[in-house]
Amino acid sequence: MDAERTIVPLEKKRVALTTFHNHTGQYLDLGRRSPVTITKHGRPDITFAEAAYFERIERIAAGQILSVLDLEVVKTSEMPEEHAVLFKASRPTQQEVEADRWNDDPAT
């Protein structure tokens, strides 16, 4: 499966170490679809996931989020006017930046 086609799961499956040990194949198959966290004494111990999912996480952590999300950077001068207007309207004011709180959705 391609890294670009991997769907980010909403929640991880949690399984006790003993249960994982007794049903390893089942949980390894599940780990190909979404991350699985093995717990020890009720606390998370180790999480495993499909390699493509992990590689995407590594690229995000390395600051390569644009390649993971398949986005491209566009200068405002190269945007269609309607997009440039929306982009400029969504920029926070200096006061919002200083307060570290702003609403970047001009529709609300």
C-alpha cells in the first residue's frame, strides 16, 4: 500500500500483552489497518502500525508535511483573486497573534 493512500485512523486499538501473545496473528493483521497499542498492567507500552503509516508520521515529524498531504505552495500573487481575498481575510490581526488566539475561518 502506498504511503499516500494510507488513511489516518481516528483511534488506536488497545490490547493487553497477554491477549496479544495469545492472538498475535489476529493483531498483526489488525495493525495493517490501524495502529495497535499493547498495554502492560493497563498502561500503554508499545504501539505498532503498518509501515506506510509510520513512514508518513516520520515525514511529518521531519517537517515534510506538504509532501505527506500532497499540497503545493502558491504565492498570493499567483492565486486567483477570489482565493487571495479569502487568504488575506483569514490572516490574524496583530492582537490575535499576540494573544495566540484567532479564528482563521472568515465564514464564521
